[in-house]
Amino acid sequence: MEEQGKSEVEENFPEYLDWSNTFETLEKAYEQGIFVLVIGPKGTGKTTLVREFAKKKSVKLESINFSLRTRESHLVGSKSLTEGNIQFDEGILIKSMKEGDMLYLDEINAAEADVLLRLDEALDDRRQVVLKESDGEVVTARKSWFVIATINPLNHVGTKELPPQLLSRFPIRLRMDYPPEEQEFEIVKKHVPNVDEKSLTQGIKLANTLRQAASVEELYYSPSLRETIAYSKLISGFSQTMVRK
């Protein structure tokens, strides 16, 4: 996955099914300017939730996916030499603060300590960053600036516990888990309308059995929601092939 910041573009996704009524909480947090942390395992729809909320609010969404390779420069920017002139190229954090965009920090607990420290500077009550990389310029976020971060559970590879002071920047924390079987059925059907319902039901039951085993560390890996969607596309495609034959 890319670690560089990018602007989200509207894609042809099915209508989002807010089975956990998360939009209501996000709406209240957005109105009050309170940053939100979404916690949950991979493939439960955390990224889709954030994209859909930004689309619902008709705001520009900027995002960065954190990894061990993410550096401070990805957040704040760096100097470059262009036609003999030195200029400062702003990073995704600075751009979003100046423009008052919605900023999505994906898998924040995969970042290194120095990156988190710089991020913490921007997220405190002052909402400011001192750019030592750009002659000490002080950047103050616009009032509309809003941040949503996500983290995976600590048993996921590459994750680590967040510092308490950084956690405190996200007073609202939402827990996302895999949906109940009947809700997962409806979600998958939105993505694959022609799937064989009996096969889909069996697939979801198997996926949930594996997830339960993984939750008590009987298994190292369990299928995500996106994988049940992929499974449905496969069996749907296979069924259509058999019909044509």
C-alpha cells in the first residue's frame, strides 16, 4: 500500500450499509471538531466508513497509510531543488491543515515514534505545527480541519501501542468489528447482487468460525469482510460460467 498522501476520488462503490450506526457519532464529533479514532481488525470497513462519511459531508478527504517506511517528510514536507532554486514542498499534514480538509490517518499505530511525535504536535489543542524545515514557519489549522485515525489490534504484525498523550488527542473512539452474519450477508449482496445465496450463507458461516478461532489465537489468520466479498464474486462468476456452458 502507498504511504504517500493522496486525495480520495469518488469511486463506483455500492451504497454503504451503516450497520453499527457509526455515522451518527461521527456527525456529532465533526460538528464539535473532536477527533475520532476507529479501532478494529482488518477488513471490517474502516476505510470505507471514512470515505463514505467524507462523501456524505461533501468535503475533500486527504489520507496517508502509515508503515515503518513512513517518514516525517511524508507528513510535513521537505526541501527540493528546482531549476537552481530551493523550495519547500508541503506534506499531506500541512496541506490538509492549511486547507481545512478532512485528514484520514490509516493504521496510525504502525508508524515510528518520531513520526508520531511530530503528528502529536499538530493534534494538540493549539492545532499548530512549527516547520523547522521551512525557517520556523508556524502553521495553524483552519477551523474546519478534522482528523479521523484508524488502528488495528496489537496482535497484528507491525502494530504497536500508541503513546498515552497521542491517544488523548482522540477523545472519541469507535470500535468496529465484523458485522453479524445477516448484516454481512446484506453487505456482500450489495457488492455481488447475483451471488448464490446458499453458497454465500455457507461462506459467511465459515468465515465467522475462522474469525472466532483467530480471536482466541487458535489461528494466525482469519478472512476479512473484503474476502467474503471476493469469495462471492468468485462463486458468482463460476455459476455464470456453468450456465453459459
